[in-house]
Amino acid sequence: MHSAPPEELVLRPIGLVRSPHRDPEATPIQPLFAQGCPATLELLPSLEEGLQDIEGFSHLILIYHLHRSEPGPLIVKPFMDPNPHGIFATRFPSRPNPIGLSIVRLAGRRGPVLDLLDVDILDGTPVLDIKPFFPRFDSPEGAKGGWNDQVAEGDIEARGRRYKK
Amino acid sequence: MHSAPPEELVLRPIGLVRSPHRDPEATPIQPLFAQGCPATLELLPSLEEGLQDIEGFSHLILIYHLHRSEPGPLIVKPFMDPNPHGIFATRFPSRPNPIGLSIVRLAGRRGPVLDLLDVDILDGTPVLDIKPFFPRFDSPEGAKGGWNDQVAEGDIEARGRRYKK
């Protein structure tokens, strides 16, 4: 990069996830493997107005702080594959910036509290942003999933489904 | 929230986007309206190893700092709809935490530089994370898109497509 060094960005959580996942080792790897798993997102009450009309969406993209991850190497073995890959070709939690992303199901809203399903997020996780999932824009057709497409369905499920074990 | 106040999170950019979009007013609203629009992501050379095997993915989820957005109200009128909605029911850039998200097409890689297509991101945008798009996990079936589903296809395109005008 030839421009001035980019600046630091300071973020403050907008809320917290409350989920049954208290042990990172037993937390599902993806929402697909957490189907039906309930959780809540407790938004800061001062931000409640920002949820207006969110009820019309079936899915939300949550961006959160991977607050229990620690820095790690740039080459990792993801949970779903025994082969190593670059960190940016995986969703592995030990990332240069500890940002997590999950697409979860929105079941309902009680004031500043969102009731969620299919949640693969640790209890107490600080949430940084909530974005609506737009089916029109967020489902590219014919997408190829690299190494993840090569892992057999049964293997990926055995490695990813760690809820209710 | 009943626990201790969540802590600040300090992030450092991992790279920069170079795109033809220099004017926020003329930048496409979503990758769907930036089809074919080329850009590059210049990763910090020290992180290049983290890109290993990324070439197998057709789409990437970019998480970035909306570095030119300013704080705004919790109720906004998004670009694609004349009606107001809560900020968390939109992708509007003036958010409590200025985090942007785009699903872009990966066209190739040259060392630490990724060649991208369908890019709706401003030139000079600091990138915070790169995640592979997993078709198996990131395309929920039967998703409902709230107000966004109600906007007619022609209207949404006229409002969103601002590239090559």
C-alpha cells in the first residue's frame, strides 16, 4: 500500500448475545449446525429505535467481536477440514481482526431484545452491527465454495454439529 | 444489559480497496448494481500467507470501515426506498459502528493483491476482514427481505445503479 498508514478504528458494542453456548469447544461451527438453537440479542436500550421494521426480515447478518479468540498464525486448520488453509480462506476465529459473522434467523422482537434461532455464537458475545439479510443481494448465484465444497456432506456435518452432543 | 459494560474494540486495517468509486453520491448501492465493476484489494504484504487457497472461492465477504460516513440518526431513509426505517433494518452507511459489508466476486490473485468484480466500495476504503463466501452456509433458503422485498425491481434498480451513469 502506497498511501498513508490506515488509521485505527475504535468500535463500541451495541449489544450482547445471550446463548446456551458457554464452551467454545462445544459451540456449533455454523448456523446450519445450530438449527433451532435459540438465543437473544439484547440491544442497548438507547438504540432501540434503530430496530424499526426489522421484524419483516427472516434473517439477520450479525457482526460481532470474537471476544474469546486469541491471535494466531496466518495458516490454520479449520474445524471442517483436516487440511490447512490461509486464515482469509476460512472462518476460523483467530483472525488479524477478531470479527465474527453469522447469518441467523429472526424469530421475534420484544422492545430492544431480538429473539433469534440457529445461533452459533458464544454467550456474552459483544455485537458490533446488525444488518438485514437481503435475499435479492446476498445470495449470489452459482457461487463456488473452494475447499469447503470438497468436504463430504457427512464429514462436514460430523465436524460442525457440536450442539446437543 | 446486566453485565459489565462491554469493552471498546480497536481494529487495524488489513488492506485497502482501490476502486473507480471516488464520489459517494455516484457509488453503486449494492454489488448487484456494480456488476462487472473492477477493483483491487491490496492486502498488507505481511498478511499475504493468509490468502492461501482463497482462489477456490468465487465470492468473498468483505468487512470494511465506512471511513467516509458520519454518525447519523437511528431512523433513516435508505437509498432504495422512500420510506424511513430503523438503521439496523437497512444497510445505510451512517451506523452506530461504521462497518460495511459487501459480497464481491473474486476474479484473481496476484500475490497480496486480489482482483475483484462487482465492487460497490469507495476507493481508499480500509478493509477489516476477508471471509470466504460458503454457498452451503451463507444462502438461507426462503429468506424474506422485509421492506426491501416490497420495492419493485425497476424502482430498486433505478435507485441503486449509479455506476456508469
